[in-house]
Amino acid sequence: MPSRRSSKRTAKGFALIVEAACAAGLTPRRSRGKPVASKGQLASAAMNDAAITAAMRSARETLPGFLALAKKPRAAMEGFAVKIAIREGDGTDYLWIHPFAQIDSQFIGQIGSTPRSLRRLKKGDTVTFAENQIIDWMYMDAGTMRGNYSARAMLNLVLPQEREAFKRRYGLDQDF
């Protein structure tokens, strides 16, 4: 039986996925005036570090193509965002940045998610960062989320009905 601790970590992971969707400009669809899914509906599942690491590796491998697309998106593409890792002291925060721009070899953008442990930064602040700090990326293509490898890894840890509820809530297709 899963522990209460793993349930809290899963709920936190779901909250991060929802935060990422909001940072990229997604808004939840509603059913009869209420959100389809909530953090309380999550199954208890332990976070799988190997799956998250593999997801970040996939995101890094596909980053050059994403950055090229972000410079010249097609008409139905929007909400381009990157997730970066910022270390402070002994901790690391993973933040979604939207919007962002590349200037020479540096990037600049606005923090779209709430820092969990960083004291010097808050949601809405502008930050500069290097490409090697980018660990994930995402955008919307005609209403379908692309990228967001970390969310894919986390969604694989929940019950199928919760995964489907999340997809419906954000208008995601079956390929997410």
C-alpha cells in the first residue's frame, strides 16, 4: 500500500504539471462549471527518478529542434516555454519560463511558475539563463501540447482515469 508521503509527492507532481500548463498559457476546460480533475483525485504513486531523468534526457536531445521552431513558429503554434534548473545553496528549483527569448548564446524570460525554495526569485521575475540550464520544453500546436517530457513521465505514474481527466482538462490528444 502506498504511503501518505508518496501520495503527497504525487500530488505535488500533478500541481507542477498544472502549473506548467498555466505557465504556457493553457486554461482548463470546465465541465458543468467545474474543473474535470483536481489534485485530490490523484492516485498514490511514488515518483520515479529514473523516468524523470530519462524524460529530461529526451527533452535535451530534442531541444535544438524546439529552439529553431520557437524562432519561427507556424500559425497555430503558441505558448512556447522552457523549464530550467536553478541551483541555490543545497537545493534546486525547476521553473517554467514563458515567454522567453534567445539573445546570442544567452536566454532571457519571465518565471511562469512559483519557485518552491528560491528566496531571491518569485513568479513574474525576469531571469537570464544558459542553454545548459534548460531541462524541458513545451508549446501548444493547434490546441495540442507538444514536449513537456517531465509531465509525460509523471502522468504515467497515475491511474488511467486521472491521466485521461488531465488530458480532457487541457484539451490534449491521445499522443500526449
